[in-house]
Amino acid sequence: MTLILRHARTLLVAIVIAAAPAPAQDTMTPAPEDAMPTEMAWQEIITSQIQAFRDHNAPGAFMYAGASFQVSYPSAEAFFVSIMNMGYAPIIESTAHSFGAHRMIGENAVLQEVSLIGKDQERYGAIYQLMLEEAGWRVQGVQLFRQQGMAI
């Protein structure tokens, strides 16, 4: 039960951050050219975690999870099984992904749109929340949703 409460708290924090009013300059648009290295850094983390999930590499996927996940799970395998059981199989089973717009939340957090192509060409969207931790950008949570239509 404690594990469920911790994840509910993480999801609530993500919702609160996403719903918080942003300064006028914060929009879900690509960053200016001078911000690209940082943008690529968090996108690289997302890509690396997605690929680790696709490869069923539990330790690889777990290492890109935020500190709250690191302390909440007794092992990388427990994390992987939990992710599968919580409805995130479309990420694990995805065959391709691409990045959409992002929104900076201060200097150390970002919301990043990701489009995924699932098995049988299903389309999914995801909003990844990442924070800059001591170890670098780490995934704090993902909101996954099914999109209409099929990928071609």
C-alpha cells in the first residue's frame, strides 16, 4: 500500500506541476537554437529509457528513473514488472517514437511530449516529466494515452 501511495503522490506532483500557471514565455514550443544541447540531453534520457524497456533491460530502464523511483523499488526487476502492470506496456512494446513540443518548468524540470508507435501500428502519446537531479536528467513520471488512428 505504501508503494501505491508513493506513486499516487508522484502522479499528483506531476499534475500540480503541469497545471501550475507558467510565466508568459513558457509555451509548448520548441526551444531556441541556443537551448538545443540541454533539450537533447533530456531527450537522450527518454530515448535511452524507452530503448531499455524495449530490450527488456530492467536495470537499464531503472537507471533513468528519478530518485523517488530508485528508493521506492527494491530492485530494477520489481520496477520493470510494476511498469508493465500499471499500463505502460505500450511504451515497452513500442517500435518507434518521436518528440513533440516541450515546456520548461523552471530551470530544472521539463514536460516533454512523445509520440509512440505501438505493436500493430497503434498510436500513443505520452507526456514525460523529467527533473535535473545530481545524476543528470531523470524521468519523474509519464502520462500515457491512446491516440486515435493507426500509424502508417
